[in-house]
Amino acid sequence: MRLVRRGQVSLEFMLVFGIMLVLMLYSVNSVTFKEGSTSTETLKMQVLLEEKSLANAIAGTIAQVYAQGPGAKSTTYAKVTYLAEPDYLQKAFGSAKVSVGSSGNLVFVGVGDNLITEDANGAEKNTVTTEMPYTSKGKGILFPDGLPSKSIRIIVEWDPSRDEDWSAAVVGSYLEITININPGG
């Protein structure tokens, strides 16, 4: 009788171990970043949300300076995670290029070689826009390997003696995006 019992315990152990192994393999497979997988789609959504947050911060700072008039200057700070990680951007969109700029009355932030703001002919959205209070001449900055810092300082000023301009530089631990607006100038 003891031999039968040992065999039954071993069989039950192998069955439970096999089920646990299958569950573990399924969970590992579901969290890896495969094209079209749930994890990749989640990553794309997180990047798009971060793009929207950055675009809103820039547009909000521009609106504040525009409301104050010529000679005004304002600084806003923002944090990003995914936009500063080229590996994540490459997995989500197939490119690590990040574009930040303005076009017409919109501020845009996008990832990829071709910026797509709507689902056009099955192409997936990789760019978000936010309205600003004036029409820009269309300026921007390209970062070929994602943003160089996770901490961003946005400096917007309205100097009527200068043309509209967007520039970026790494200052200390911050990516400093400097924007001069000149509505009507």
C-alpha cells in the first residue's frame, strides 16, 4: 500500500508542477514586448500620454506668455520617462526619433520618422497636438535618440526684437527647451 501512495503523490506533484510551469510560461510570454502584443500596445499608450503631457506643458507656457504680452517670460518644468528611453520608443514605434515643435496654432510632440496625428489608412497615431493661442510659423526640434534627459525645463519668452525660434540644450541635468514667440512679428 505504501508504494501505491508514493506513486500517487509523485503523480500529483508532477501534475501541479506542470500546471505551474504552463502558467509561468504564459505570464512571461504575455509581458514581453512583441509587435502587436498587449504589452506593446500598453507601451504605445503610455508614450502617447506622456507626449500629450509634454505638449500641454509647452502650450500652457506659451499661452501664459502670450496672455502677458511682449516682454513676458515664463518657465515650466516637466518630467518624462518613456520619451527619454530610446529602447522603449523603438519597441513601441520602430523609431527613437522624437519631434517637438509647432505648426499653425498647434504644439506637437511625436515619435517616429513620419508624424501621424490621426489613423489615416490604417497607420497608427504616433503624434499628439495641443492648441495654442496664436498661429506659429512652424518651428521644431528633432531628437534622433529620444529626449536626452528625463527632466525638462521649458522657457518661453516674447521678445519682439527676435523672430520666433525653438532651441534645445542640455543644461546640467535638464533638457532646456527655449522658445521665443513673436505673434504677428
